[in-house]
Amino acid sequence: MWFAIRVVTAWLLCFLRGQAESIPSIIWVTGPWSPQSQEEERMHRNLRPGLSKTAVSLSARSVAHEVVSARFKQHLPSDADIRYLTDSDMDHSAKKISERLAEAGVVPDAYAAYSNLRPPAYRADLWRYMALWDEGGVYLDMNIHLLAPLTTWVNFKSDTLVMVQDRPKECYWNAMMAAAPRQRPLEELIREVVTRINQHWYGHDPLDITGPRVAYFILHSTHPKAEYRWDGLRVREQGSDSYRSIARKDETLHYASDSDNYYPKLWGSRSVFLDEAGARNFKSAVERDHRWKVEVARHDHADGASASSEIQNEGVEHVADSFPDRGSDVRSVHVKPEGVPSALDWPANP
């Protein structure tokens, strides 16, 4: 009797473990709508004039979700749960997942690192790793156009981590990736990305900080399933004789390369991190939505002591350079976007 109970218990534990390690049918989708895209035109066409800002936001989200569902639904499992996130949705999600990452002992404050990134693409990179760690599922960039059933690429019952090989050999194309929840390799990836952000590490390529290169650096040794490769036009089955493709990319939904938010431009100008001295050439939407807190420490010429004062400055592009009283008596300027955890000490006389 006891032997039978132990056998059944062991079987149940194995079954539950298998369920926990399978990839759920959650489809995560993020990405910017290009102003020239048909999707953007459709969204605006569906928004009625005279709506309040909140109503417009809710209506836009509803239309966007409808458009995303139409783009992907044909090739998704019948039980797929499609979740389209706007930038504000993603920010809220990152904050909540960051708390769970801290509780699990993975990394103390992933949201602080996320908030310190200027390029939206970099924030989306970190967020997708966090979301897949938290709940699992499949991540797809919004500009992905599926050409075959998703089950061609992902086995939702047996796979635990699925990647796409990129054109550079040592890169994983993270526009498409899938994972079971709470995978240790994703914990290592999140920890590494957060470390690179906190250390203001630029690497040798725009893809080094949060993207395909760091994903490969961490995940390759864990041998994820990577049977398909991005060739610059389509996602094709690996193998010299294979022409089977499962997806292509819709370039009309991409950020324009002349945008101030375009990550290679920000990387090249060393303007990726909000709290570093080099990040003064561009002002992102994140910065425009924050009030800047500026603390100034001055030398007291009488006894050598220093005093500090504080001002609030709305929307200053070059905060430290623009501070009106910056002179020989100013020892340092402390600049901090309110709500962004990190800050910088700006020497008065560099």
C-alpha cells in the first residue's frame, strides 16, 4: 500500500515538474508603431474625436491589441493568450517583475537598471528576459510576420528554452525567443544585463549591452534549442540544404534610423545611460516625463566648508551645463531625474 502511494506521489511530482518546465501558450508582443505603417493609420482612424486623453489611450490599446491579434492569430495555438504591451504597460510590468526577481534572490533591483536605459529597444530587451523568466511564453517583436505555425519552431510540451541564431555567429536573434518560466539561464542573463547597465559597460557593439551578443554570451553554454537562423530577410531552418522559413520581418514597423531614440545612434554617442556624464546629447521620452533634481555643492571661501542648494528644473536638456550659477565656487553638481534611481556627480571643473 505504502509502496503504491509512493509511486503515485513520485509520478505526480514528475508530472507537475514537467508542467512547470513546459512553455505556456502566452504570446508577448511589444514594439513601436511606425507613423507610416498601415497599423498606425488604422489605429488613428478608429479613434473618435472628442475623447478624453484616458479614453484615447484605452481605445488605442484596444485597437493595437486587435491589430496584433490579427497579425499573429492564424499561426498560433488555439489556446494562445496574446498580450500586447505599450511602453507604459511594459514599465509597470518591469517594476512588478523586478520585485519578484528580488524576492527570488536573482537580482536586487532590475527595475532601477531598466529605468536607467535611454533607448526604448534596450529597455524592451531587458523586459522580455524578465517577462519570460516570470511567466514564460513566447516573445515576438511586433514587426515579426509569421509564415508557418508557431509549433513548427516551439514544442510547447517539451521545450524549455528556444532561440534563433543570428547572422553574426556569436549572437542570438532575440526578436523571437521562447522559454518556460523561472529558467536558470534567464536568471543568469538578467543578472549579466543588469550588471552591464550598472557598470555603464558599452562593449564593442550596440548589441553588447542588452541584445543578441550578451544573450549568446550567457545562453550558448546552456545549449538552448536553436534550429532556425535569421538570415537578414527571413527566419530559416538551419542547414545548407534547407529553404524552410517560419517568419520574416516587416520593416515598415521599425524605428527610423534618424530617430533620436535609435539605439545605434545613442550607443555611438555614448548616450545610453541616463545617469552618466556622457549622456547629454539626446533627450528621450523618459527624460521629458521626469522633473530633474539638481543639487549644487559650493565651497565656503571663509572656512573651506561646503554648502548645498537644490533646485527643480523642468525639462532641462543639458542640466549641469545649463545651471546658471556654475562657477569657480561650485564644487560639484549632482543631477538626478526624479524617479530614476541612479545619479551622477558632475565635477564642476572637469
